[in-house]
Amino acid sequence: MGSRRRSSASLERVVILKNHARRAFEWPGVLLFRRTLSIPMNIDALIATRASTINGSGIRRVFEIGASIPPEKKIDLSIGQPDFPVPQPLRDAACRAIQEGKNGYPLTRGIQELRDSIAARLRDDVGWTVGPSRLSSSASDPGVVVTAGTSGALVLACLALLNDGDEVIIPDPYFVLYPYLAHFANAKAVKCSTYPDFRMTAARVEPLITPRTKLVILNSPSNPAGVCNSEQECRELLELCRRRNIVLLSDEIYDEFAYSESRTQPFVGKGERKACASPARLAGSEDCVLLVRGYGKTYGVTGWRLGYAAGPRRLIEEMTKLQQYLYVSSPHPLQWGVVGALELDMSREVSEYEARRDLVVSTLSKVTDVPLPGGAFYAFVKVPERFGGEHERGERFFQEAVKRNVLVVPGRTFSQRDTHFRLSFATPLEKLRAGLEVLADMMR
């Protein structure tokens, strides 16, 4: 009887609410009425497929699994950021900007002082003349925009270029974002296998080109393998893309992390300085190459989210317009923090990492195949076949390594195959040595 009375009372409240809506909201019974008749939301039915069909980052999964290992026992060879401190001039400049009140919205394309710094580097390095603004530059001059990290530049480029069904050719193995760049634009990522040497060449790319291809992504030095393309390979890719009216996006986030044998191409404006080969240094590249670089890896400021894109002015204008709505800008005071970064000498840090690279190769090449990383701070190491088939052995090796307190990233995180694992040597030397001993023992 009690429940019937409550139901009757609820129905009476409905009538009252209809007839006296304004006064009803003052009554205590209204809250009870809402609780009684409320229907739980089905958020699952509302989630867009662009989100629900994306897998969580395999690298983040490694972090989560690694959290179960006691810190004093853990040997983390998975993380993709430098382990050296941020240079003091950058920290001082960022703090000074905050104290001076440079905390509001900056120009979407980046503060003038930082764009001037980038323009000076591009002039000396690749020979491009980048004017300070759209109004003072020729339409044929390349443009530049400061972005929310290099990932921000990649997203903007794909949204500016790709329509539904268009295609972007990416290397396999790839940086984890690459396949999803196409997904976000309702386009298609066409994977170009670069096994076993991990070199993105014109010969491998050309058979994959269709009438829908608009973009080819070159990553050199690469993540996850650290492999660098040669100047000739860059030239052939550039010529292919120009001939087929395709933008060549050169993702050079690790451009400063190039080791001795990979520094083969002179700066265009400073011939005494050499760097890892880039298609941007080749004659006439500015109308075909979108150059993406950043500050996070070189200076240890991955959390500052600062990068830039330079290339065909018409494309940069569209990317800047999109940035107004997607990111607004990169962080204002941190832009001031890196204004002088390109003048810093990071050769000591790079040399230290080269020595670590040598240790990785000399240790593991005795027991497996390790293509020489010419840059970045990764090696993509082949897993012995006894660990399983080509779609499982990287994961099995990873699980066995976790049992020995060592974290690496299984190859399937970066590839359609799972025959390798990524090792980062951006870790203290004593930890690196200990981890390599475990990994080598597992592969013997």
C-alpha cells in the first residue's frame, strides 16, 4: 500500500508541476520526483566512432604496467624523452616571461621574436627565405607557423590537406600518431613497409601512390628505429613527390639528434656545419616540402609543447587558420623561453647519447639484428623467432622482459608486424648497461 500511495503522490506532483510550474520548483517534493523518474544516460551510445575506434597508446600501456615494478628495481628503456636537464637559459627566459606578464594570448602564428629566430635558422640551414609576416612576404616565399608541438603541426597539416577518402603514405614502422592523422580527417593511411632496414625510399613509396594520394610523410631520424635517410634517398623522394604533385612532409623532430656518421649534408648557408640529410636543403624544395621541427626532444622540454612548420605559404596559411580554432596558439611564455634555443650548443648531450647508442649496438648486435640508429635515441631490435610468429613475438618478449623488471615497447605499437621491440637509450648509463645485460641474456 505504501508504494501505491507514493506512486499516487508522484502523479499528483506531475499535475501540480504542469499547472503550477513556477511555484513547483520551490517544493521539496520536486527533487524526490526527479530522482524517482530519472533515467541513466547511455554515454556509450553517444561516443563518436572517431574516438571509440582509437586504441590507447601502446607506450602508455607500458607505463601503466611498469608502475607495478618497484622503482628501485625498475629499468625503464621505454620512455621517449631526454634525461638531461633543461638548459638554464631556457628556464630563465620562460620564468622571466611569466614574471613580466607575458601570459595572455599571443599571435596564433607565434610571437614575432620566435618566428624571427626560426627564419634565421631556416635561412642558414636549408636556404629558405621566410619573411616576418604574410603582408611583407612574396606569395612564393615559404611561410612559418609556431605550433603546439610537432604533433600539433602534423594534425594541422593533415586537416588542411586531406579530404574524405584522400590518402597519406606513412612509413611502417611509424610514430604512433601517424595512422590516426588520416583517421581524424576521414582519410586513409597507406603503410609503406620499410623492413628490414627501415629506410623510406622512393622505390618503396611509388607503387603505393594513387590518384587520391596527397601527402607522403618522411621521418628522419626516425621513431622507432633512429634510422636516417641519405641525401640521395631524400632527393629521389622529393623528385617523386614533385612529379606527382604530392606534398612531402619531412618530420624532423630529432634533427639535432644526429650522430657523427649521419651528419653528411652541409647547411646551405653555413657550409662548415653538417647535419642529417633533409629534403628541405635541396634546390626548389620550398614549394613541395612541409618541414616540421620542434624543441621538445632537443632541449628536454617535451611538456612545453612547442614546434613549428615551414613550407608552402598557401598551406601554412590554412594551417594557421585551423590553429585559431583547434589550439589558439602554443603557450605564450614558453615561446619566449625558446627564442634563443637554436643558438645553444647541444653537442655535449648529443655526443653522450652517441656513446650510449654505440653501447646498445655493440651489446645487442652480438645476439640479434640491430639496424644502426643514425639519430634520435631509439633502437628497433629484432626479436628471435623462437618467441613466436610475426604478429606476437614482440609482445611475448616484452612480457618476459617485464618479469625481469625491464621495460621496452613491443613492435606492434609502431607497426602492423610484431617482430621487434623499441629500446630507448635516453636513460642513465648504469641503468642502460643493466638493462642491456638482461635483454642480451634473453636473446641468447
